[in-house]
Amino acid sequence: QQQVKQSPQSLIVQKGGISIINCAYENTAFDYFPWYQQFPGKGPALLIAIRPDVSEKKEGRFTISFNKSAKQFSLHIMDSQPGDSATYFCAAFTRDTGRRALTFGSGTRLQVQP
Amino acid sequence: DTAVSQTPKYLVTQMGNDKSIKCEQNLGHDTMYWYKQDSKKFLKIMFSYNNKELIINETVPNRFSPKSPDKAHLNLHINSLELGDSAVYFCASSSRPHQPQHFGDGTRLSIL
């Protein structure tokens, strides 16, 4: 049962363009939504995260947009750079007893072409 | 200094063998996790320990057994390895279950 659906599976963007990755969730008990970045041969690294009491969070070139009523959230990478080429995972977390762990989306492989 | 370190980085072994993967974190975190990443890059939680106590045990074969000798270590022992166990296994830690998780660089397990 995939509780967090992520799209697209892969994305090619030109340098300087905007990369947009979308996620949708089902479980209304989720209350923390991080994005992780993973380079080949490395573990996922936390990029940016949001809680459902805000609709947007920005850190540098990275912005999360959150729509609680639609149960959707997205990552926008402005001025995309070749160094941003990696796999991006959205995730969701709930405090529900017995399920206090991250549920990951299926990942998006981003290629930023020079 | 590596925050979450796993050993070995690569593990190649035969079907039916027993192997262990070690994980150590030097962040002073109370909660540690094991995740499995399959060939399609899908990440799934396997186990979670908080203060050395098991708090999550997802539906994984009982051939997989986590061991937490202290808060800084969470090892994964796998008995009777099968072809389907081939994957990358990631250890992670967080200060508490609801806090950001820090991942190790993974152990790539290949079963021949």
C-alpha cells in the first residue's frame, strides 16, 4: 500500500530552469513532510521539510508548497543547476503509535542539463 | 566526522549464508532505523529502535533480526540469505521519532 505517491518518476531540466516534483498522500494523520536528496552511492540527506500549519516554506533555491485540503505537496527547485542532479524523495511522518517512521514516495530522478 | 556510519559498504555472499551489518551514530540520537532500498530505489522502513527498545517492526521475514547493544548502535543480522534480499540497506538516526533523520551511506548487499 503506497501511502505517498510521487511524480514524475524522472525529470530532465535545462540549467537555470525550474524543477517541480509533486507528491500526494492519503493518511490525514501525517503531520511532517520532508524532502530528501540522494546522490549515487550516498544515503538520503534531508533537504527541506514542512509541517501542515504552513502553506509554503522556502530555503534558498528550494521551496515546498503544501495544500492540506488537496493532500498534496510539491518541491520547486529554482535556477536548477547540474549539481542538483540527484534522486529526490518526498516523505511523510505520523505520530500514530506504532507507525512513527517515514513513509517515502517512490523517488524522482532529476537530471539538470548544462 | 561521519555522523551515521555503516559497515561494510559492500557485502557479496552466497545464498543461505548468515551475515550482519553494523551501524553506529555519533550524534547522541535516541532513535535508530533500518531501511531497505530495492533496485527501483523504493525506500521502506524495516525496524525502528528508540532508547534500545523496538518500536517499529514492519512486515519483514523473521530471518532479519535487529540488535541494539546501546543507543549508539543498531546492527542488522540476516539469516539464510535469499536472492530477494539483494538491496541497499540504510541505517538512520534521529533525536526523537518525530525529528529529522540522518542516514548512513548504505550497505549494498548482493546475493549470488
